[in-house]
Amino acid sequence: MYPTLSTARTQQNLIQTQRSNNDCYRIFNLLTSTELLDKVEEQLPEHRERLFPPTETLAMFITQALSADRSCQNIVNQAAMQRLISGLSFCSTHTGGYCRARARLPLSMIKNISQHVSELIHDLTPDLWQWKGRDVQLVDGTTVTMPDTANNQKAYPQQRGQKPGLGFPICRIVGITSLSSGALLNAAVGRFNGKGGDEQTLLRSLQDTFKKGDVVLGDAFFATYFFITAMQAKGVDILLEQHGARRRSTDFRCGKKLGQRDHLITITKPKNKPYWMTDAAYQAAPDSTIIRECKVGGKVLVTTMTCSKEVRKDELKSLYKQRWSVELDIRHIKDTMGMNILSCKTAQMALKEIWVYLLAYNLVRLMMVQAALVAGITPRQISFKHCLQLWLASLYKFSVFDDAKVYAFLILIAQQRVGNRPGRIEPRAVKRRPKAFPLLTKPRALARENVRLYGHPKKLK
């Protein structure tokens, strides 16, 4: 019998322990496995054979991101000890060489490998996992913060409502994941504030990711006229929640009735050209288009799947409920893997760090898909956290796994299933109280001077 984890708290404690014991050489062996070696070699920049070549540096970067101690010193110490144990030449534990090697890694290399892994996952995905024989892509956005340095603040300014010295640089990320496999297909990163930093703008930069026949699932932020018509032109269907401003004026007595609170309507092109759109693109956009609106579960949904015989209203409701999967994907990346707060102190390195997390996420998803195929289930039934724990706890190098060990490893991944709890409601509140210290309300240098003059303030009761 295999031990099971009884509580979510136990799982969280275990994964933190495994993250702190991670080994960069196991990730190096995965990056140089048969499936990925050709692509990795293709993406390598011109380089001399140094102590930290690009592939090994990338493996160390991934390990650093997934470790509880994300310092450069910790990962260099790991590499030094591994060389010592393996009988290789002695190396320094100073971090300068690794930091310079990490800075030389091309961002395009990390992104292309991540997208190649997602293509491998797509090739492994059977038609049985699709919705009505179609790929469903989930779209959503989130934010992450990074260290409060001048370089980060310049590229990704903090929120406007915060005083200088009291906030943290923040960036917005919009990603596209697969409903069937959970793989991250593509992502865009931008500023949190100002023009060009909103989710619609970032999504426009990703529109080439969608292929003819896909179905795009998203929330009300993306229910805009030009996104809908752009998807129609590509042969892509959408299923989105109606934008709040339009939902209040939705009248199911109008248009062509398909059923109870289900109709077809014609929407027209906005009279005012958006600031981001060229005159030629605005003129080329259709003057009107037909969409379907239906009300299910208290929500008004918008879709371009207009035939009620091919796609029933209850099928749209069931499909839209699965949009919640993208929220879980974001939680896995930010909380389970630790991307919520970045550690790099320059904007260029912070962007690489984001893509390192996304690459690691796709590597975990690749293992989950392989395990699901072995067990005859779907990847969404497998615990992401459990798979990550097994990966980090592995004592063997992936390149020397024989077929029997690979099969056993995949069976272990497939053992822990996630619960199916439709309609679950939980309060957005925490039970454990934070430490009884007041919030920092002035720049740290000024706060330190006040401590020198007046002592520490009393703890909150």
C-alpha cells in the first residue's frame, strides 16, 4: 500500500520540504531527454564551454525557481556539492559566474522550449479528451510582483494608489492554457498601469496562438466586438461571459429566439475607433456580426456557436463551468510553484524568471499527460501538486530510467486524483492571523530613522 496525504496542509508542508531538497541535475537530465534534446540544442546560443553552459544554467535556473531558498548562493552551492560528489574538478562557490551565465541565456530560448513542450503535449493528446472533437483554449490574466528596485519600478511601475517606497513593481500576465491537458500554449507580459497593459491588449498579441476550429473560453473582460470578429475571421468560436455594461441591457425579447432566454442578435461595430487600432484595420473590420446570447446559471453567455441544434444551451452551460480550470492553472503556477513573488532585481531577468516558471509548469504537465495516458484517465483528474512532489523527490536521473521504472513513475503520478466538487463555494478569507506588526506606511529609510529616534512602535493587540 502507498501512503496517502490526508490533508491539504500536509501536502503543502511536504511540497515545501521537497522544494528545499531539489537537485538541478535531475532537471538537466530531463531537458536533455530524447523528447527535448533536439529542440534544446537548436535553441542554444553560441557559447564557449564554461563552468555553466546554457543547458546546465537553464536547469539550475528552473531548480532555483522551484526551491524554497531561491537565492543564487543556494543553487551555486548545490552545483558545487554535486561536482564534488561526482568527482569533477573543484569549483568556486562565488555566484558571479552563474549570475553572468544566467544573464546570457536568451529569453527566446526559454520561451521556445516552453512552447515546444506544449506542442509535445498537444501531439500526445487523444481526440477523446477534446470537446465535440475540438480543442478548447482557456484565457485569463493575473499579476505578479517583484523586488522593489529602480530597474523593476521603471519597467513595471507599482500601483498608482501607493506612495513611493511603499509598493512593489507589478506586472500583468495573460496566458492561454489547454482545457484538455492544462498545457500553457502561450503568454504575454506587460505593465500593470497605462495604455497597452490591459488584458485585452495582451490577448491581442497572442491571437496567432489560436487555430481554426478552436473554441476560446474566457471571462467578461474579453467580450469585445473586435476580439469576437477577429476570432470569427480565423474560424475560431468563442464562449465568453457577457460584459457587465451590456448584460444590463440584454433583452431576450429581441432578435431571433432559439429557446427560453436564448436568442441570436446582431451587434454593430463601435462608431469610435479604439486608440490601438489603425485606420485600415478599423475600416476592414465588419460593420456587424451575429452572436448568440443565452442566460444560464445567473450568467449571460456570449458565443459564436449560433446553431442551437449543434450546441445546446445546457452544453454551453456545462462547458463554461469548466472555465474555472484556468483559475486552478494560475494557482498552480503562482502558489504551488511559487511565482507569486519574483526574486530577480532587473526587469530583463524578471521576464526570464517568469518564463522559467512557465517552462517548469509545462514540464510537469508533460509528465501528467503521459501518466494519464498510462492510467486511462484525463490529466485534469491528476493532482498537479502530487506530480510536482514526485518530480522533486525523484532520486534517479531521468536519462537512465529504464522502461519499467518510467512506467512505475507514471503510475505513481496517476495515483492521486483530484476531487470533483462542482458548485463548491468557499469564503475569500483566511483563518490564521498574521503577525501583530503594523503596516509599513513610510519609506524604509525614514522608518529606520524614526526607530533610532523614538524606538520600535508597540505591537498590535
